[in-house]
Amino acid sequence: MITGNIYQLHLVPYLPAELREAIEYVKKNITAETPLGKHDIHGNDAFVLISNDSTAPQADRRAEFHARYLDIQIVLNGTEGMTFSNLPAGYIDTDWLEDKDIAFLAAGEQEKTMIMQAGDFVVFYPGEVHKPLCAVGESANVRKAVVKMDVNTLSV
């Protein structure tokens, strides 16, 4: 996991170049008018999903992880609690890794939560358990970009 702010990338000099380029792509090409949905960066090797979602209480959210794609989750507008675990996934209740590259579980072990605001990003590599869209106080709307990058095509 790597975290930072898209406007302060100098504070994460160890960020791999391909991830930095993907963040720069979002900064240059994604605006408030960008339609929701999938936008190609490099075909299925790298793309960005734009969404407007509502946060929910942490207990109502499910944890997830991926096997093939890493996530760069970027908050464009709003505030979101992002829960994560430093431990491997426990009991998986929905395994769609083969078809959709996502598996769900009720919660990660020893979950920790960070509060993300506009401009903040977090990178989750395959296998890293995370629970996005957790409410910080009351439920609220969040506009975000999630860059998906196939780790098999990265030079890192």
C-alpha cells in the first residue's frame, strides 16, 4: 500500500513511474464533467473507473481484494473512510477473482481506517484487503477515480 496526495507527488519519490504516470493522466484528463464509467488509458492494461457513490457505515461495507489488477483509488470530491488490513484475507464469502478480479469478505483482520479527502490517493496491490466508501460521520457523496493496472504488464 502506498498513500499520498496527487498534488504533492514530490512527497512520494519512491512511487513507481508507471503509477505516477497514471496519476498524472487522471490529473490532466479527468474533470468534473468526465462521464461516469470506464475510460481507457492503455486498453485493459490500464484504465480508470469514474464513479459517484455514497459512503455507508463501516459495518455495512464489505472488504475486498484483487488478484490481477492494482487499484489507485483517488478521491476527486468528498470525504471517504478507507479501511485496510496489513494481514492476508480471511474467510472469502464471494470469490469472483477468475471472472471479475474481485473477492469479497466481511472484514479484514485488524482493520485500520484512514480518512481520505479530495486529492488523496491510495494504491492497493493485489492481495491487499481494503474496504472503500466507509462513512466519516454521516453518509455522504464521493466522486472518485479508480485506476486499475494489470500488474503483469508493469515493470515494477
